[in-house]
Amino acid sequence: MAMLSGVVLAGGTNRLINGELKALLSFGGQPMIARQLDRMREICDELIVVTQDPTPFLNIVNRSVRIITDFYEGQGPLGGMHAALSLAKHASVWVVGCDMPFISNKAAELLLERKRDGFEAVVPMVAGERYPLHGIYDRTCASHIVPLLQRGETQLSSLLKHIFWSERDDRYLYENGVDLKFVSSIKTIDDYEAMQRLEVFKS
């Protein structure tokens, strides 16, 4: 097992579909966040959920999972990531969004392998687009996030302008056995229904 902390960012009011938290939507027969944590547990020996309101998660996630809240409230994914990196026990931290049902351990391991070349972060690049959610970050990135939040920058992409990072591209990932739908995220009810069909078709 890698010396790796796994983090699910589950904050923000934009995490709702039809009034339900995306993290708690049923996927493959279980709440999406439980599915994600089960997958992350295979390679991470520390699991963290970042949320503004821990209450809905207490009966869903295993007690071994740390549930933390933002130090800087209302600062989007970057605020959640700052809290997680500040409290993670391992130097390398795998960060995903709670709306990503197909996260990939294999992809995370390939990103981690690249990070060992001395990078502060490694993110996947699929179809020419960077996916900072599903990246591996060094916990020292927390110190780069504070000045961004103080300037009102809350997008993860802002962080990449200030750190030494690299990517793993889709060709490399695919050739190493990664199903490229791992970066998919659920933004709308249509996305949710389409991805559920993919899951049923797969099984």
C-alpha cells in the first residue's frame, strides 16, 4: 500500500442534484462517496472527507475516515483542498471531487509514480484538458493556497500557476490499463443518468 492520503472534497452548495447532495446519490448500489472511499482504501491508508456539514456523512462513511471542515469557509474546492493538505499525515495526497463515480486507483498510482520525480503535483490530462481533481498533490501545496484564497481565487487551476507540476496524458494512462472515464464528473441529472447506464452496461 502506498504512503498516500486519499481526500474526497464534498463541500459547497453546488453539490446538489434535485436537492440531494451529489456525494450521497446512489451509484452501483451504494452512496457515491462510500463507493469512492472503498476504492481509495485499496491504495490509501488514510482517508479524509472535507465538507461544510459533516452530519449527513456520519452514518455513511466508516469511522476510520476523518471528516474535516474548511479552515477558510466558502472558498470552493481550493479551500477544501487547503484543509485536507494541512491535516494529511502523508506527503502525497490524492484529491478527488465527490461527483466522480469512476475514480481510478491505477491512474492515481501512475500519477504518484510521476510525482516521485520531484513534482509538487501531478494531474491527468485527458483529451487535451487538465483535471486537477483526481490529481496527486504534495501536502506542502497548502502554503501556496493561502495567498490565493486571500486574493479570492478559489479554482484548483489557479494553484497550478504557482507550483511545480506535471501531467500524465491520456495515451500514457490508456496504455497502462486506465479506463479514461475515470475523470468523468456528474454536473447535472442527465450526467447522473448517463453514467448510471454506463455502470449497468459495464457490469
